[in-house]
Amino acid sequence: MHYPKTASLMRTLTTVPRSLFAAGITLAAALPTQAAVITFDELDPGSQGYWSGDYPAEEGTVNSTFSSGTATFQNSATTGPGYTYWSGFGYSNHGDTTTSGFGNQYSSFAGGGAGGSGNFVMASGSSAVGEEGPTITFPSPTDLTGLGAWFTNATYAALSIRDGDGFSDPFGGDDGTDPDYLRLTIHGYNGATAMGTVDFYLADYRGDSSSDYIVDQWRWVNLSSLGTVDKLTFSFDSSDQSFGFINKPAYFAMDNLLSVPEPSTALAALAGLALLARRRRR
């Protein structure tokens, strides 16, 4: 990854007035210097490259969990008459970005884990609009100030959004102008108290067609506004729904939970301070 050279950084910093520079230093100091980042790389997805639950040998459902770092991830695996089904969290190292359909439900559309890492978690959520599904718990209240996680699409969902499938049309409609979206909402709780939500659009076609996008890279999402939590849950909403259920696959991939922004993000924030300073001088 390329970062600006020190000289370039210093040229940027010298354009920032003392007051704004101090504000930037204060902001940087507020970020944890050593976060217990949950990378999932210690998990063993086996020879098949993924784990999606402990399926019962006979028809029924097994609810289980797995842990990574300081967090516990809930999973539900069902064996039915001639089929299996899972929901909640699993983990994977798959990066097939071209194969469409349910058979490729364990691949990230970014082509593997964040930053080229091995494992990531894949979540299969509820298709009911707004219904909270995949759940993460912490053993004690955890302060998310300055922390976040990296998110991207599952290939299964992304290709359904782009190309359509047997359940729904591509986003944008026949003429590419429909204001479609797929939104992930992250809910924070501390005990029984709801601490707030953070929205992340996995695909957004609501603006001008030139700004339409499907997330195809890992993107860091700031969870600071949730404050101190002991549980996170996830829900979906979409323009493409029928009778209160989303027609697109309700999946997302996540990596590096409890991470801080990359240095490039901090540099961008300081560059923004510099731009503000120039505008004030005009």
C-alpha cells in the first residue's frame, strides 16, 4: 500500500493554523493506539475453505457459536428434507468474484480478506426488512470510540444486484434509473439499552447514474457513535422487496473488527483541515 512521503505530509501540515492542527492532534490522540483487532485469521475453515455451522445429521436446527478475539458470533444451522440452511455468522477464505448464485455464498466480492488476509466472517441475515439477525456479543462492555470494522459484499449478493437473478431484476431497472439500494444497519446494545445504529450501503443507485455503486472493495465503517456496547446485531433494508421481504440476498462480509482507521484515512482528515484553513484565509 502506498502512503505519502514524509516531506509531502509536512507540506500539508504547514498549511494548517495552530488551532486546527491542535484539533487534528487531539482527534488522533483520541483513537486507541493499540486496539484488540479481531482478524479471524486463527480460525480453521478446513479443507473446504469455509465453516457455516454444525448441521444436525437428521432434520432439525443446531444453534452454536464461535469465538475470535474478544467476541462471540452466533450461528444457526438447519438440516431439512433434502436441503441445508444457515444464518448468523460463518467464516471463510473464499474470494471467487465471478461465479453467481447460491453455490458461491461464501466468497467476498473484494476477492478474499481485508488487506489480502486469509479469513473473514460471512453473515447471512434475515430477509425480513429491518429484522435484526446476525449477532455478536462481547464478554464485557466495549468502548467503540475510534473503532470500526471493514465491510464488503458477498459475491452472491453483489452479482444478483448487478445482473439480476431468478428472484429479481438488476438494480437500476431496465433503463438504469430506478433509485435502488441495499442497506446494512448495525445496531449497538449495552444490556437492554439501545445505543444507536450505523448505516452502511452495500449498493446505492439513488443518485445520478454516474454515482451508482456496488461495494466491491473492503471499506472501513466507523462504529464510534454506538459508544459502549456488549452486543451488535445487523439488519437489512432494500428498495427491492416484496411483502416486507428483501428480494436480494441478505449477506455481508466483515473483517478486522475493532480496528482503527488506516494511516491514509488520518492523513485525509488532516488534508481536510488544511483545505478548511485555506478557505478561511480567502
